[in-house]
Amino acid sequence: MNDSPLTPKATVVSPSNIAFIKYWGARDLERAIPENASLSMTLDRCSSRTTVEHLPNGSDREGSGHEIRWRGSSGSLVAAPPSFADRVAAHLDRLRDWAGCGGAFRVATENSFPAAAGIASSASGFSALTLAVLESLGRQESDEVRSELSRLSGSGSASRSVLGGYVEWPASSSSAPKGSAGPVSYAAQVASAEHWDLRDVITIVESGPKDVSSLDGHKRARTSPYFEKRLQDLPARLDLVRRAIAARDFEILGPEIEREAIDLHMIAMTSRPAIFYWQPPTLAVLAAVRALRADGVAAFSTLDAGANVHVICRPEDEAQVADRLRAVQGVERLILDRVGQGPRVEAEHLF
Ligand code: PMV
């Protein structure tokens, strides 16, 4: 641990989230200004842990000057590949400009779950990075600014991960000019984690990286002939989901979030070129969830941009849901997750 004020270091653990109403399609992809409002449940166990050290005098390294490592398959911290490091470096530059602090950053990060497998690793990763940078600079910012800065990473869903419980990110953003400093599109909590204990039985059928990134998915969304229709339908769906959460009404929430996930994948499948995130075991899991319901167990599926299925249920049904899903052919493993409290600062650093 290095407590020298000249090289301030901070570690943040930030959770992933599962969207009940999905962000899909952007009005401004670079700044992640969404076409539609979204609403998610912040998770607890699926998280990214990121340590950031600010080097006020920069470093001797070539290029961006930042040093970016991640936990490699060997178990040790290794230089992150350019596909990841370039995005991180771009965000570090952005945050440095915003803070007007100069210098460079040393970063190390690890996930508690497989990256790029449809478990929103970019949401936890970029919110953890943003918040750790703010901490390392000693900046105490409002939730709005923390959400806004996380969103500017380009991973829009990161804007929701800065808060715990149930979080809405409105579509409406200001007409503020590009590069505007103030918050223009940020998420807000609609209910705390204590308000409603829901479980997410994350059913991993594919732990490798997906073929098409969500960024490419956002780009293609408008090429689907059904995209406009989706935009028209979403406000009513969002309202229903928001009210179901307020009333803790799972009979309303469950069917609506499953419809929403199918809708998103229908848009992906009808985009040009088409995107198929589902794998054969994905369909088997969706069928198993329907079979659970036929047996009287209230469980509902939702999927982000990937093959894995998040099965949402009440605490009392979690064990039964998990037992059934574990037995489905093609299921690699389950992560038993639940609604969580949001990010936290930790005293123990990764380097
Ligand atoms: O935040 P991005 O650019 O990784 O996009 C997230 C897209 C979905 O996970 C499919 C939906 C969502 O709202 O989280």
C-alpha cells in the first residue's frame, strides 16, 4: 500500500448491473447519449475491482503515458491488450482533461466474473475506473457527476452502476453543446436494494468473448425495421416496470422484463448485418425457465448482449431455480447474484 500524498492511490469495487429495460441504440454513440431510457438492477457479486494511482508528473512510458494492467489468465497482473487498454487510456485522458490535473495514471483491474460474456463487464469496469480516478484525485463529486463521467467512457450502462438498488437512466439529455462540462445525461436510483430483495441466477452458457460488441449493436440498432416500433412501445413498458418495482409486484415485473429481453434480441437479429447472440444452450435455458413457470415457480429470463441468461426470481425460489438450471445441457456454471448496494471504496490495493 502506498499512502504517499505525491502518488495518491485508490481502489474501488463497482458492481455490474442487469437491465430490465435495455439501452440499445444511441443518438450520440461516442458520448453514449441513448435513444431510450433504461432501468436496471445493480448486482452484488459480479463486480470489477480497480486500483488507480495518479502520477502527477506523468510516467516515463511512451504513448499515452498511462500504465494499464489486468488480471491475466495466469493469475498475475499483466499489461492489458490494446483492445482494452486503448479504451481505458482514452477514458483516462478524458477524466484528466475534465479534472485539469495533468500527469498520468497507473491502473490495475480485475473482474469477479468472465469479461465480455454478456454480464456487462464494461459497466462495472468503467464505473470502477471512473470512481477510482476521482478517489485518487481526492474529488468528492455528486452522484450525477459520477454517473455522467462514467457514461462518458462510452459504456452507457456504466452510468447506472454508480448507484445501488434499482436505477433509471433517462433518455432525455440536454441540448448542451458537445464537450459541455456539466452533467447532461445521468442515472438516478428509483428504489434501494433494501426495498426489494430480488435474485439473479446468472446462467453461464458461454464464458468466452462475444462476436459483436454492444457498441456495434448500438450502431446497427436503427437498421432494424422494428426499431421505431420499439421506441414507441418503450415508455409504456418503462412505466410498468417502474411501477412494478415501486409496488414490489413480481407478477407484473417478471413477464415484462422477459418480453423486453426478447424484444432487444429481435432488434439485434433483424439488424443489418444481423446479430445472433444466442447459442443453442441459451434456448434450452429459456425453455427451462418456461418449464419452471409451468410448474408454478415464478422465474423470468432476461439477457444482455450475450448468450448468457439472467434468471430473475424471488429469494424463496432461488434454490429451486438454480437446481433446475444447473441440470440444463450446455450450462457451464451459475453465479447466484442479487440486488446490491452499489460501489464501495476499499483500503486494500491491487498493487
Ligand atoms: O453500455 P453498453 O454500451 O455496453 O451497452 C449495454 C447494452 C445492454 O447491456 C444490452 C443493455 C443495457 O442497458 O445494459
